[in-house]
Amino acid sequence: MDIWKLIGALVITTALTIGGAYAFSWLGWIADLQPKAWLILLVSTLGILFKLLFGDLATGEFQYHKHGYDLCVLSMGATMSSLSLQLVTDINLFSGIQSTSPILLAKTFTNDAIQQSRVLLFTVFLFASFSTLLTARVSKAIRFDSTKGKNILSLLNFSIGAAMLGWYVLILVARG
């Protein structure tokens, strides 16, 4: 077991999860974070870190390509849950994203804020689903001895997973 790969993943994941939200806010991609947003981020980060540690404990090794896939699955599930909640209510659960750059896509379809949130969540869900399928396929390919460029493929999977983690963080803190 390479403990440094695991420690590196723990540090990078923490920086992306917590730092990502504050970076999004600073860049103006989301509204200013609420005073207790740090608590949401802390609990979410701990959950992701526990998943990392438990997965490493279960398999005896940490693999970046599988971590990227896991982050995509996590993001897909979180987006699916958020979309499901937004579909059954007439209250905009994600009012914090109304002033952000990504909502411009949804504004081309409708002027209704609730519908915009639904369109954006559905779009992110589709993208997360595709990313999950892609990273699953790459992870499967990495298992074969004949696959060339396994390190690049692992980096690709981890990068896709990190990008999806960014969307997950955006959804977490954009609850308004």
C-alpha cells in the first residue's frame, strides 16, 4: 500500500471541496456563501474523506482512477437527489445559483427561476451520468495489461472526477 498516494488524495480532495466553494464565490460563479456554508462543506468533506479511507481499507490500495470514478458516482447521485427534490416543489431550492454564470444556459429555455434550476440540475445530471460512464470505461481499460498510458488515463479519470466534485460543491452551497 502506497500511503503517500492516499494522503495526496485526501489533501487534494479536501482542497477541492472546501477551496472550490470559496473559489466559486470569489469568482462570482455563485452567490456569496452563507455564514454557515463552511459547516455544509465540512460535513461533505468528511463524508468524502471517510469514503476514501474506507475504500482504501477495503481494497488495501488507493487508485486515482477509481477515485475519479467514485467522485463521478457521488456527483451523479447528489445531482439526482437535488433534481428530484426540485422537481416536486414549487419553491426554488437553489436560489443561490440564480446570479451565477452557469445559469445563463438555463435562461435560454425559460425565465422562471424554478424552471431554470430544474434545467441546470438536469443538465448537470446528464453530464455527471456521462462522466460516470466514461470514467467507468477508463477504469475497466486500466485493468488490462495491454492498455498503454495507464498513468495518463488515471490522471484523466481523477481530473474528470475532480471537475464533477466541483459541480457537486456548487450544488451543495447554492441552496440559497
